[in-house]
Amino acid sequence: MPRPNSSRLLSLVATSAGVLGLVGCGSSEPATTTPSTSAPSSTASPTYTVTASTTKSTSPPPSTSAVPSGNNLCGAGDVELALGKGDAAAGSLYRPLLITNKKVEPCTVQGFPGVSYVAGDDGHQVGEAAYRSGTKGDPVRLKPGQTAAAVIQLVNVHNYPDDICRPTPVRGLRIYLPQETDSNFVPMPGTGCANDDLPGNQLSVKTVHPA
């Protein structure tokens, strides 16, 4: 019986080992690609966060200016104030507050004047300031000598019982022009309610409009 050729056997073994080696090398390659698949997810998150924070920080603040900054606002020393003739209705008197520009330059007024009763030599306030009635109007530009108006409603204080009203003699009205911190005084002797918690408003004022 013939013996197997030893050199052929060794060659067969070597060939098998080489094939196994190639198979082993091929199976290890996918492991090196695994880290690269997770990289994009780590960079996407910061991009979204930065965009969101930028959007919030660029939100514009609300505007607090009612009249354009280029307009010359009428101040307390720029005007002459007076009360026009009144009309009575439903227990109230309605009188226009007349605002006349006494400057040599135009000025602008817009909105609601501040109005309150005052009494005594010290000019202390009597009752609450006037309630603002209606909506704010457009700016009114007054040339020298021109007049604007704002209607004031003065409730007859005798509509209230004395114990609720607490009637008090008043000398007149303290007036603040819109967006002004200095006041003017308009004489108007009469009676006001000293109670700050009346069921209703003893004074009301509408927005300024061209006279």
C-alpha cells in the first residue's frame, strides 16, 4: 500500500492555515468602523442649543415711547391752561381743559392729562386723581398760539351721601400735561370728595384732541 507524500501533506496544511488567516483578518475589519458612526450625533446637539439661545437673546424689548423722539413735547412752562364753558348732564359738569402753546416754537402733546382737586395753601390733593376715560389719541402738534383740548367730567359731589363723600372745599385743579412731571394750577373754587374710595369717579378726563 503506497504511503502518502509527506511534502504534499505539508503543502495542504500550509494552504489551510493561510485561508484561515485571511478569514480571521477579514472578520476584524468592521470593528474599526464602529466609532465613526457615533461621531455625527455628538456634533448635532450643540448646533441646536446655540441657535435656540441666540433667538431668545435677540428679542426686541417693548417700546415705551408714545411720541416720536423727534417731536418737541409741550412742557408745563410752555403752555397756558384754562377751563372752557361747560355742559351739564346726568349729575355731572363737562368742561374742556384748553391747552394753548405760548412758546415761539411748535410743541406736541398726546394722551391724557393728570387732573386732581387741590385745597389749602399747601395745595394738597383731595380725593383720587381723574380716571382716564376712552382711548389714547394721536399726537397733536401745536404751533405758537394754537390750542388743544381735553374734556374733564366733574361729578356733582352731592350725588354722594356726606359720610361717604366727606365734602371738602377745593381751590381748583392741579394739571399734569402728558409725559410731564411739573404741574400747572387752574383756579376753580368748589367742593370735592376727600374719600379716596368712592363708588365711582368724581373726576374723569378724556384724551387730548385738537380744539
